[in-house]
Amino acid sequence: MIFRQLNPHACRTYLVGARGSSGIVLIDPVLEHVAEYLELLDRDQLRLSQVIDTHTHADHISGGAALSDQTGCEYLMHTSAPSQCVTSRLTDGFEFKIGSIPIKVMDTPGHSKDSISLIFPDRILTGDVLFLDDGGAGRDDLPGGDPGEHWDSLQRILGLPDHFVVYPAHDYRDRQPSSLGEQKKYNPHLKAQTKSEYVEYVDELMLGPADWMKDVVQANYACARDPNAAWIPLDVAACEVKGTLDQGVNGQQVEEISAEELKRRLDGDRAPVLLDVRESKELHGEWGHLLGIEHLPIGALSGHLPDLERHKDKQIVTICRTGGRSHTAAQILMQAGFDQVYSLGGGMRAWKRAGYPIDYKW
Ligand SMILES: [Fe+2]
């Protein structure tokens, strides 16, 4: 089998072919590299028979439409993909061959509705449903994303043999493809024991996609052939769950305080500013909220830092449901120069369990 990854950067494009057969397939080609792909095909006298996108991409414009125009190859995506220039639609369980190499399509929604994985005899191309090692998996807050469906898809992938090697559509830190067995040991997205545990884990990591990603999705829906159809920043790990945060945010060391310590500070002379970073509907939901909070959802925080300047000389305690989003919010504030920032460990759950006052009106 001929199997090569073609791109120098984070987006992975795989060239697959069978020895002795000139027809090859490109999987997840990137529009800005199309001229290089065509040059390579010409040089190695290969004929492009098919292009496959594992899903509608949000961080780059697909080369599928341009390659189909220029070579006459088929362009394949899942049957639910909104792109109109796709020439054939794939469904779960569909089997086909590249030369003598059998490939099976597996529906693996979660990162997007139209996500598929491609199963080879000894490997799986997972798209953005499963990345490598601490890269985890693709974000679920893009259009059509769904953490519950993502969990179901991961369970299907985990049903494959442990020796299958995982080839994702992205890798942002030069990780090497490794087996499913290795991923079971090291990938944080494969640690949850139940669907509800996984959904809770992912919910706590969701920030909402950057606006430019929504523009890229639209460009792919419209089969863009112009690499400038959407603006795309360089070197951003955009499809990872926290990949659109400014560089340096993840390295900030946050001090957590307990519910008891927060109560003590609130009863003292200089009560801290309480910044709740959950979504509005959560403030009057099961866990309620503390009295006197300021509210700014985590996805909007980076864009509203100037509004918080007036609190720069005060203590700020960030709050969410269980302490995940508040930890990220504290990191964003620290990166922006706020130096008295704390995150409520265990979030509203810990506060409620301690029996302290909660308000449900919002
Ligand atoms: Fe993606």
C-alpha cells in the first residue's frame, strides 16, 4: 500500500494507493496545497480517482472542489454533508476499494453531523473524531457538533482491534500516529466511563468557536475555490477543544479556592468580585448562582476583557458548574494581566453541597 501524509502543517492530507495501480485517493486535501498535489501526481504519474473529506472542515478550505474541477475525480463526503459540489455520497457501512485495498465507511458524528471515519485493514482515519494522545479529540461546539453523539462514535471506534493505528485529520504538535491500544492509555477523551461523564467533561471544555471558523464552514458549504474566501489565522490549533485561545493561556497556573474559603472571603471586609462564566440558562437551572455575581459566558470573555478593567485591583473569583470553565476563565484573565484571580474549585456543585445561599432568579 502507498500511504503518505502530504502537508507540512497541522492539517493532515493522506494519499492512499495500491501498488501496481495508478488510481489514488486523497483524503482531506487543503485548497492552498492543491497546486503541490497536482505537481506530485504529475511527477509520480498517478491518477487521482477520488477525493474524500472526512467532514465539513472549519479550520481550512477543502481542496475537494478544485481537485474535482481540475482532474475530473470523484468528490465523496457523507450523505448529510451540506456541500453541493460533492459527486457521490457515503453512508455508514459502505465498502469500496482503492486498487486491492478494502475500505469501510463508519459514521462517527460528534465533531460535526457529517463526520466519517475510514477503516482500513490495519488502520483507521478518524477525521476530527479522535486525535492523538493529549490532543484528545475535535471540538463539539461547531455547527452540528454534539458531545453525546461524539461519545457514541468513540465507542464504535473502540470496538476495533487495539493494534489498529490511528491517523487523525489534524495534529498540532508533531505527535506520531499510534495504536488504538496506546490511545486508550493516553488520550483524555477516552477516559470517561459513561456517556453522561463524557458529555459533562466536554461541556466543561466548550468555549464556542471563533467567528472565523464559522466563515470557513460557510466557504466549504459553498465549495469555495478561492483560498482567500475566508480569513484563517496561522498556527492556531483551532479544531482542538480549547484551540482558539490565545497562546500562553493554557500555561497559566490558576489558584483554586474552596467553597468554604470563598464564603469566608465574602463575609470579610473586601469581598471579591464574583464572575460567573456559565451560559445564561444555567444561572436559573439546577445549580442556581451566587448572589451578586457578574455574568460573562466563557465564550465571550476574551472579547469583553476591557469591561473588566475596572476590577483589575480587586480579587476576582471565577465560577462555573464544576470548576472546568472557571479554571479556563481564570487563565484567560491571568494571561490578560489580572493578577488576583481565583477559580472556585468544584464550582456551584461544591458551593451547593456546602449548604451556602443560592439564588435561582436571573
Ligand atoms: Fe474539523
